[in-house]
Amino acid sequence: MKIAVTGGTGFVGRNITRQLAAEGHEVLLIARGLDRTDASIRGLASFAPLDLDSTPELARAIAGSDTVIHCAGINREQGDQTFRKVLIEGTRHVLEAARQVGARKIVLISFLRARPNCGSPYHESKWAAEELVRQSGLDYTVLKCGVIYGPGDHMLNHLSHAFYTFRLFAFVGLRDKPIRPNAVEDVARIVKACVVDGALSRKTVAVLGPEELTLRQAVRRVAEVVGRHPIMFPMPVWFHQVLAWCLERMMKVPMVSSAQVRMLHEGLAEPAPACELMPPDLAPRTRFTPDQIRKGLPQPGPFTWRDLRCCTRQSTGLAHNHAKRVFFEMP
């Protein structure tokens, strides 16, 4: 089976690619540029350096594909990479290209609480993308995911570096909210079942990890595994919005974006609006244990000057899509 994966060099995309390639499927990765985080993925699939702004170019690239797995997305706007352009118009181009080449199915990696009329451009744009997929006429599965973690992610990456850099750590909001972390291998397994086995056809399904924690419990668990003990305390949401505004302008990959502050303040344990839950045979089963955390930790060390945007060097080749990486890996 030939399968195209948009955002294929990103954290979720490359983990999906590994599972599919291990079973002998032909995978095409579509991304703006090569993510240097994990060079090994390049040997498992072919690569098309494309933006999602041209239906004809996408159609030529994915010709012969049976399925498109749409992972590409952003959770902060930067330059011309707006929520409308990437999340809505990009999805529209992907769907049109898929129809033109006769692809039979699309799997969309969406966000757990994507919904209309909520005042968040990110949430509303993700919902609009979901609606385009559901109305496309193609067989589809929409997977509404919350926090996704695992080796090579940026939840554990940024938490670890933050603990080595700062003696203080501020939680989002004065009231703690629940999260249900998803191991990336569980998400990849579910996607593979949708693509290869035809599971969850024409369904929108919430992907919820097997363990419900408060955000503070999850952060403290990571700190214990890392072996660092910063002073932790809550701060109001407005403080984090100001912090996110500053970090988006200072860091290449900000520790937290404004959209993520909204996500964490709402909590990530229930879908909104309500949708189907994962059937027991497919439901995520990997708990957020110290061993799982340890598997995903980066090399120990603090943030450095290389993490600042002022130190970005202009690339002579393809733009790197690592600028989309985030504090918590979310769709």
C-alpha cells in the first residue's frame, strides 16, 4: 500500500511512518523541509519538499497513494504561516489532491478540543479542518488527540531543558486541570489500524490516554525522573499569555505558545464537542510511567543561546519545519 503523510518529518508523522514502513508499506513524506531531529526517518520513506498551498503540486506528489494521513499543522502563527492558511486552506488542498488522484481514505490528526465559536483561532481552525474532512466525500477518520509524548517529542524535551535552566516553574492557572497523555506509539498503532485494517471508518473519535493526571502531577513526575527539583507554583493565565507572547518572539521553538496556554487552561481530558470514544481493542494502553518518561528524555542540559531566534542562521537549502515544534506535542 502506498501512503502519503503530510507533516511526515514531524514527531507524530515520523512515528507513524516507522510503523507503516516496518510492515512493508510504501510511505511518502510531505513536509516544508527536512526535520533534522531524526535523520534515520529519511531511509524509510521517500520525501516531497512541499508546502500545502498548491493542489496540482500535491496531486503530482501523492499520485498512486491509497491513503493520506494528514498530520501537518501549527499551533502558533508565524509570518505567512497562519492558522487559516495551514490548517484550513492546507487541508482543503490536501483533500482536493486526494480526490484527484483517487485516494480512498484520509486520516486527520486533529485536536481534542477543536470546536467552533469558542474565541480561539487555533481551536476554530482545527474544527474547520475537521468539517472539511467529514464533508469531503472520502472515507475518513478524524482522531482528536490531546497531549502526545514519546522519544523525540517536545513535551519531555522542553520540560527537561526547563528544569536544567530554571529554579522556578509556574503552572498554568490557579486551578489545576486534568490531562490524559497519549504515548506516540499508541497513536501510531491506531492510525495504522485505520489505514491498513479499515478501522473507525467515517468516524470522529477521541484519543485519550489510559491514565488521567493533573498537569501538576504530570510535570512533577517528569521532574522526578529528570532528577531536578525546581520550586513549583501556580500563576494566573494572564501571566502565561504574556510569557507565551514573549517566548514566541524570542525562541525558535517557544516553550509554550498562546494557543497552548488556552489548551492547558481548559484541560485535556475530555473532547469538545462530545464525540465517540476509542473502542477497547484500539484504545491507548501505555501509561505515563517513569520508564516511559525515561525513554523519551533528551540528553540532559539547559536551554542555550542556540534556542533563541536571534541566533537563527539562514539555511541555504530547505527551510526546516522544526519551527513548528512546541512545549507539549499537540496536533
